[in-house]
Amino acid sequence: MKEYDLIPTNGRKSFYGKARVEIADDGAETLISYHSRIIRRNADGSYVRLFEETLTHTTATHVKSFCGMNKKEFEKLPVVAE
């Protein structure tokens, strides 16, 4: 498994280690925000929601940088347990 820091898309220089992405051996990428698994992009390009609670403003920013989804789009995704 590999890992990298998420790069902001909103003009910030960094998320200062608060958002990172894990890459599984099968190519799936999982966003981790403040030590919580939030959303996974499967190897086929589909997304699944891993976090059932309401997103904070900061975590919503992390999701936007990871996959371009806003909070409402994220909340429409199916939730899966890992």
C-alpha cells in the first residue's frame, strides 16, 4: 500500500498532513481526513462513501480536492462499511 498527501485545488499550499490518500494494491484510492476514512475511488473509477456522518467544512474541502464532489454530491453516494 502506498500513501501521499492530498494536494489542495483551492489555492492553498497544503493541507498540512490533515488529508492523505492511501493507494491499495488493486489501485483503489481512499481519502483519509483527520484520521477518518471518508471516500474511496475504486479501480474502476466508481466512488463509495465510507463516512456516514455529516462532513465538516474542512473535510468537505478535502473531498472537493480529492474527487471534485461537493457536499450534496458526496451525501448521495452509497455508504459501505469497511
